[in-house]
Amino acid sequence: MATKTIGHWIDGKPYERAAERHGDVYNPATGEVQAQVAFATPAVVDEAVESAAKASQTWRSVSIAKRTKVLFAFRQLVDKHQHDLARLLTLEHGKVTGDALGEVNRGLEVIEFACGIADLAKGEYSENVSTEVDSYSIRQPLGVVAGITPFNFPAMVPMWMYPLAIACGNTFILKPSERDPSCANFCAQLLADAGLPPGVFTVLHGDKVAVDRLLEHPKVAAISFVGSTPIAQYIYETGTRHGKRVQALGGAKNHMIVLPDADMELAADAAVSAAYGSAGERCMAISVVVAVGNAADRLVPLMKERIAKLKVGDGLEAGSEMGPLINKAHRDKVAGYVDQGVAEGATLVSDGRALAVSGRANGFFLGPCLFDHVTPNMAIYKDEIFGPVLGTTRVATYDEAIKLVNSNPYANGVAIFTNDGGAARKFQHEVEVGMVGINVPIPVPMAYYSFGGWKASLFGDHHIYGRDGVHFYTRTKAITSRWPDPRHRGVDLGFPQNR
């Protein structure tokens, strides 16, 4: 049977021309190649940018009423097809169905936020700044903008970008991960069905060749990126060197501080959920529990107990709570970190390396792994593992815990578990991290706030979605005006309409 080919989406339709290069798309649960994805050449990127640039000339002038009408229709279609999107997610990424549906719904929240662009993108007005002179500001689109997104959230993270970019009047080119590309094409079709004109949304598949051409193309005004810190830094430096506005969200090493007064049952539930959901392939996953005082003596056994009951399996099978990793190379890399942690002297409390999933011998599975007595000099502490590996670091005091967190080069997310309101308030004030949870392990903000870390977790001045997203995808123009008598337009008794 011929292998399915996943192609680009350019100028409002599937791109028909054959690709020179392809990449394999696996089913992580079975280890089988289920499709091949086309890799764009620089010439194909140029063709896509020209289509987007042409569409930009008209889309930027389309009324806010018509733009939001398209977004409302798109929102309805995503909601209607959320189970279809979730199935694509599971087949190509491996996450379980419930997790996939959660991803789609968090993406929906940003689409809904973008539907309010009429209020979000308003400017300001000052009357009579001088005699009969008024001054005001307006927000205008940038033109052609692009998003480069990771494999771990192939539906949600792009939805953090393109609904707002399009609502603001830009045209958008999405370069999704080549590991799980189908959601991008599915959403492109839904946008077309919602009435989005050709060229306003484009999907380009590929690898570094396509990325580099987008970064240097003179008609691409801005780049949004989510991924690892080394690549985020490369995207930021290369894009800005070519005169682009760039927001590049990087890696993480998220800590969860547990004070001795915390509800240990709640903390154990939270740590296990936040560490092993989506097999740990989340930039907001908890990867280090910082246990203060005697908290670890009570917490570690509770986490071990919960880990033993987790069901790891094919994400499409009922009852599965954790699926496979994205591919074999990544699975082996994560298992190598577990080996290294043992060699460096950490105590391996739960060992998932020997996990076998019935009927899925070739799947990319690794069971949950839990370490105790992890120290800051160990690789499993210092590196972003991006897998189902949770380390426990013991400290004597709150001051040691906050110092540990604040000295880390990553500053994406952090959490504290305590029943002491004063300690929680002190923590939220002192911690040097972009997103903070208090008795909440994964503090991903709602769509009307903004997502983003500090330090090596973010390159650029803008966080993603929320008002930061609106500001990123628009630029302000200040106008000073004086007018003679207004023109007469005649009589019209019809009720005024938005057109």
C-alpha cells in the first residue's frame, strides 16, 4: 500500500507540485511510518510568501466585522471537529485522547479571544491637543508574519499565533513540526471553509531549509517561535539580524516547591499529573520537585504509589493515561538521561525503562521515572529532558528553595504548594519566573493573559497570545490632524450596518 503524502497548503488549497525531499511521519504507539511529509525548498517558500504578500494587500483592508465573522465561523468548525483533530494528534504525537481534546480546547480559547479583536486593537484619541488639533493612535497589521511551532502541541501552539495575527489583519505562514504535520492542514481546510480568502493562511512543511528562508525573506515582517532554547536563540538572532520582529519562546526546567505544611496528597497528585501528562513532553511540565524540610519523606512515597497505578499505552485505547514519546531517537535520549542519573548517584525510586506495552512492542514507550536525592550538579537537574522523568531535590529551608529556582537559567513556569498564604504571597513576589502557580502545578494563563517565561525561556519583548499577542502582530501609528468643515454626504434613512 502506498504511503500517504502530506503536502503544503498554499494560496487557499493543497499544493500539488511534487516535493524534492520528504520526512517520515510515525505512529509513535506502533513505531510504524504512517505518512511522508513534503519538505519545502527555498523556491517553494518564496512562492508561498508571494501568495501571502499578495493576499495581505486586500486582507489588511477587510473590515473588522468581516474578519471576526470568519473567526467566529472557524471557532464553530474547530468545536465541531475537535474529536477529529484530537485523533490526528494522537496518531502522530502519541498523547492520549483526553489530553488531545484538552489541547484543542485550550487552542479554542485563543480563537475565542481573537474574536474580540474589535475591542482589543483599539487605539487612543485626544481632542484639542492644540487649538482645533486632535491627536490619536491606530494599530495596523505588519503584513506577512510566520509561525514556527513545536511537535508537542501541534494544534494548540499554532492557535496561540494565527487567530490573533489574522484577526489583526496580517496574513500568516505556519511552519509546523515535520513530526506531526496533519493538524496544520486540517485547520487550513477549516479556515477555508469558514470563508478565509486564499493566501491569508499558508502551511509550509519542512526542516531547517524552510525555516532559514522564512527568517531571511524580506517580505516576512515577523516570526513567532516556540521550541528549545538553543533554537529559540538562533531564531531570534537570525530573524532580528534580517530586520524582523521576533518572539521566540524557549525551553524550561520547571520547579515545584513543596513546603512542609502543604497538603501532601494534593501535592502528590499535582506532581504526578504535571510531570507525566503527555509523557512529559510539555514545556510547562514539572520536572523538579523541591521538597523543603521533611516534605520529601512524606511526598516521595505518595508519588511512587501513584506512579505504580498509571496506565501507559496506545493513546487511542480506552483507559490509557500516558502515551509514547514522539520517536525512537527521543525515547532513547530520555532513557539515556535516566541511566546518567543513576550513574551520578541519584536514587531511582520508580524505573520505567523496562516498560512493555502489550501489542505495541515497537512503540516508543518509556514508563514514568522518579528520582530522589537529585542535586543541582547532575545532568538530570540541569538539562531539559522533555520526557517522563521527575527529580526530587531536598533543601532545608524556603530560602534555599527560592535561591535554587532563581539561580536556574530557565524561567518558564514554577509552582509552590503550601497552606500558608503569607509564604505564597512572599513567593509570588520574590520568584524570578514568568508564570507562577500557587497550589496549581501547570500555571498556563488563560487566553486573555499572555504566555511566556523569563531569562533563557524567552527571546524578545513580547509574550504570546493575550494583549501581548495583539501588540506583537500590530504596530502603532500616531496621527495629528486639523480639519476644515466636514463634507456633506446626503440623506440616508437606512439603519447603519457594518460592512
